Amino acid sequence: MPEFPPILSLLETRVLGTLVEKQRTVPDTYPLSLNALAAGCNQKTSRHPVMEAAEADILLAIDTLKDLGLVYEVSGSRVARFAHNLEKGLGVPTQASALLTVLMLRGPQTAGELRLNCERLHKFADISAVEAFLEELAARPDGALVVELPRLPGARENRWSHLLSGQPASEAPAGGRAAGSAGAEIDELRSRVAALEADVAALRAMVERLRG
């Protein structure tokens, strides 16, 4: 049986997310030609990270997504066009697919950021509605599709990440390693000070004996 959720590459999630996004934002041009799909994958706005994917690489990604039943080619056109099958392939409603799409295209985000960035794909009534769908996606018995990330120091809200590329790499807070090394340096300095104080005490004792 195929693994669920499927483990996709960054380009594969970009292709899938772009197809869902363009279906809802520019339906007149959907399904997408390879040229339009490449432009959507490589656009500079609403993408993190920004990439420069070649059409040949996008075609390879499409082949993988076809095998997983997440993308299919539309027949009856002189130019090859591609459409997604995300909702049926993953068994999620349109509200959840909007959240997954924005996470695939923009990376980890808070529930508030997701509500704002999903505005053109699906309008959520409030943040609690976003959180309800995220929690549902995280608790799926056949495999979680999102995960709540540990809160970063100084952050007011936790961020969420999709799991279609596997478990996200743990993100050490900025300066986390520096803070750890600073603590080690302080301990080392304290040890040096203690050793110096012991040397000074020994020298004083020696001076006193010489005086005597």
C-alpha cells in the first residue's frame, strides 16, 4: 500500500499547492498549462521559499503526483493541461485543502496568519474555525496531515506545518545556540576566576611566610 500521508519533495508540494491556488483564484485559466504552472511555482510573491524550477523538473514532479493520484492530465486540448485531485486524494474538505495549500506554498504559519493568507481560497469566519480544521487535520486516525510546532521564544502563538514532506526539521530559535554557548563561556570564566583566586591566596600566604 502507498504510504499515507505521501512524502513529497518541496517541488512536488509547490506544484500541488499551485494547482489548488490557481483553481480558486484564476479559475478561467484552470486547468494549468505547463507554462502557467511553472510561472505559478516560481512566482516571487506568496511563496516561501522562492524557487526557480525548470519545466523539466516540474514534469518529473507531476509524474510523481500522478502516480499518487494527486494530479492528473486533462485531455482534449492541444496544450497539455494539469489539474489537482487533492481533496479526493487526501480525503479532506475544501476548507482543509485551503489550509494545506497555504502551508505548502508559504511554510509554517500561525492560525491567524493562515486565516489571512487563505482569504482568496476560503474565507474562515474566525481564528477558532481555522484552529478547528487544523486540529482535525492533526488528529486524523489514518495519518496526520499537519502538526503544531513548539512555540518560539517571544512568540505569542504556535505555528503549524504540513506533513506532506514528512516531519518538519526542528527549528532552533534564533540565537538559541549562541545562548547555549554563552552559558558555557560564563561557566568557564567562573572556573578561571576561582582558579585565579586560589592562586592569589597561595601567593599571599607565601609572601606572609617570607616576611616572617
